[in-house]
Amino acid sequence: MIDFLQGFSDASENVDEVIVLNHNSNIDDYGFTRGTAKKMDALVANKETGILVLYEESKRIIVAVRINDEIGSFDYLEAMRLSGAELLKTIEEEACGKIIIRGLKEHFLEEEAFAFLEGMALSQYRFEKYKNAPKENFLKEVYLEEGIIDRGKLIALTNIIKATAFVKDLVNEPVNFMDAVKFSETAQNLAKETGFTTEVLTKEKIRELKMGGLLAVNRGSETPPTFNIFTWKPDNAVNDQPLVLVGKGVMFDTGGYSIKISGNMSGMKGDMAGGAAVLGTLMALALNKVPYYVIGLVPATDNKISPNALVVDDVITMYDGTTVEVQNTDAEGRLVLADALVYAKQFNPELVIDLATLTGAASAITGPYGIAMMGNNKPDMDSLQQSGEFVFERLIELPFWKEFAELLKSDIADLKNVGGKLGGASVAGKFLEHFTDYSWIHLDIAGAATIDKSSGYKQAGGTACGVRLLYDYIEKKVVDKAKKTQVRDII
Ligand code: BES
Ligand code: ZN
Ligand code: ZN
């Protein structure tokens, strides 16, 4: 992890200097020799974007230049993150351990500087614990000008990055190291360290509650299921009714008897990315002591095969008594989520948001570039979309017409678990909707939760998609509520 420190005076000896410029920058301000100044001027004048390593009297200077015409836009923030990532790459190549960053204060808004540092920090992540010779990160300390970014925000940033790294680890861990039981243990340890609470319902309790969806998916497995309840309820919470986050925790999805063919099974250790993101969001909220009451629910199991496993044509009874005719055991996410959505009712939630790597159909729409959204709460879907643009985890709303629900009618039970060939992401959403009677938003993260190729500040594997999104959304809710209360107090 990078340590962000404020003030240059504390910077020790072996510090490299980085200067971040944009096209408005005045090179003369930096007192360089003519040769260096000329090179830098040329870079800025040519509106080039990139990183330059210079030597001035044998002192190494690294210059990052970001030129973008869309200053003040969300794209500009993303460009800043990408610049930060590019800078980190150069810094690692140059094997710098400590750097000073100049120029951010003069040339960029606070949130642009924040995005730049965020891009740097996010891009430092690696998952190399199973390598015999893991590479170490060189960069440890980054000194910033005083006053460029609020100290609290820097600490918050570090905690958010920690949470994303935690989530990436969970997603990248194979199921032989991270099954449902291990997930619950990890969550319990994390909760103790960070200050939220965890309750884990074991198989016995899940049976007693008759969570038929979770039990059915688990039938083919040697590892028992767990139902995880995370609570972050600070005394100074600005909301009375909780926001409930529900995450799909399928620790590995073989498809069950509707088995995934050939290449489709690879990467399915990541089918718990929604659950991991819920846990990571609670971690970030607790670390930063965000005054918002949030509950996380993660039904966890793998989806495997044994003589006892669920088969096609089975009829199962869900937690709320709904009967479901299983027509495809690979549509298991909706079965485990349905029970969790029913469980959420007891909390009288102000809103429920679920995150799930639910359908290949959603990823066919978004690719790795975004998240598919459905739901019944327009205002919150709009704010979520705003946050999505801000953190660059973009959301696209899918059609949610009632006809999709008609495809789920069964001749012999209340519902089937699959519809026709088309509109798979919306049909899956409609299946979930059956189990809700509250304000609700469904996020299908199948496309963005894991990626095949590293790019920018993202690494191949888990992306921790959803954590920065939900954190930003909740943080803005806190600010909104505080504003409203102020107005009320004045009146
Ligand atoms: N976990 C998969 C969805 C998925 C696919 C996630 C690709 C990430 C990448 C889910 O459980 C699944 O298999 N869904 C089926 C549903 C179908 C049987 C209606 C699918 O999308 O094919
Ligand atoms: Zn599946
Ligand atoms: Zn799945």
C-alpha cells in the first residue's frame, strides 16, 4: 500500500520528484535549466499525454502530463486515474521508493487530484500469493503538497483502496482456498478488525428457516452453505431504516447438472464477486466510520454436482413458500438471492440493492465496461447512475417490462427459474422481483466483476466492481441527509 503523506518538509533523502502538468501549466514556475524547461514546454505545447523521465544535473525528474479537452467532466476524472496508473508504471520501472508530487495543487481541482492518486493506488494491486517469487511494490511513500487534498479525504481514499484490494483478493482466490465456510470466517475476522458485526447462519439454521433456494443449490456440494449478515450501524447514523445490500455468493459455479461446457467454467471462482463487493463496502464504511446504517446479506455456497445434487425438473420451495420448477441448474444465482431478498424484508429497509454476477446476457450487453441495472426506484437509480459516472463504474438501465415476467410462468409450480432464449438479464431481474415488496435495485455485474486483461488501473481478475460505486453513493446520501436536516433545523 502507498502511504500518502502531507508536506514536503518531512520528505526524507532518497526522494524522487514528480511534476504533474496540464496544458495551462507555466514551466517557468519550476526553475529548471533551459534544456529541461524546453523539453517540458514542448510536451505541454504539443498537448501530449504521457510520462517523461528527465535528468537535471543527474537528478531524476519524472513528469506526468495530462491534456484533455473535457476538463471538468467525468471523462476527465477517469483520464486523471489513467494518468496516475501510467505514472505508477513508470515509477515502478524506475524503482522509486519515495516520491514528491508537485503541480497537482496549481493545475488541478481537488477531485481531479484525488482521481490521480486513486488511479496510482488502485493500479498497485497484484495477486501473487501463489507465486514462488512474488514481485514487491517499490513505491511506498508519496509526499504531497500541503492543502492539495483534505487530510480526511486522503485517509478515506487509503481505506477505500484497502477495501478494493480485499475484495480483489477474495474474488481471485480459487474455491479450494475460499469456499463458503472460509468466506464466513474471513468476514468474521474482518468485522472484528474494522468494527462492523457479522452473524453467520450455518446449514442447520438455514434448514430450520427453510431457505429452499440456498439449500437446493448447495445439495451437490460437500461444503455446507452459509448465510452471512453484516451490520454497520453507527450511533450517529443519519438514517433509521437500513440500506440493505445483497450479494451473490456462489463460490464456484460449475453450472450443476446443467453443466457449463468447455471454457465457460473457467473464471467461475469469481461468481461470488457480488458478495465480496458487499463485504468490501461494509469494510470501507466501517474503516471510514461513515454515519449510515447499512446491512449486508450474502448467501454463500458453491454450485456443484453429486448424486444428491439438484436436477432439472426438480420443484423446490423457497424461503417465502414460493415453489420453483428448476429448468436449468446453472440459473442458480437467482435461487440463492431470492432467499436473501425475502430475508431482507424483516429489516424494513429504505432500499435494497443487490449485486450479482447473474447472467451472461448482461455481460453480452455491457462487456467489461459497465453494470446492468433494473429496479423500481427511479430517484435512487438516478443517483446510483451519477455515482457510476463519477467513479467510472457506469450503469446502464435495462428494459424491465412485465412481459419478461410472463416467461417465468410454470405449468406445475409458481415459477420456473428460466424464461425463453431472449432478454436473459431482464428475465433474471424479473425472477428476483417476485421476492421483493420494497424499494429495490438490481445490479447485474457479470460483465465488469472480472476482466481477462489488465488495462489502466485494473488488473486481470477481480475488479472489486461495486465497492467504489456503493461507497460514493452512500457518502452522497449522508451529505444529502445532512443538508435536509440543516434546512429542517433552520425552519
Ligand atoms: N454465474 C453465471 C453468470 C455469468 C456468466 C457470470 C458469465 C459471469 C460470466 C450464472 O449463474 C449463469 O450461469 N447464468 C446463466 C443463466 C441461464 C441458464 C438462464 C447464463 O447466463 O447463461
Ligand atoms: Zn450458473
Ligand atoms: Zn452463477
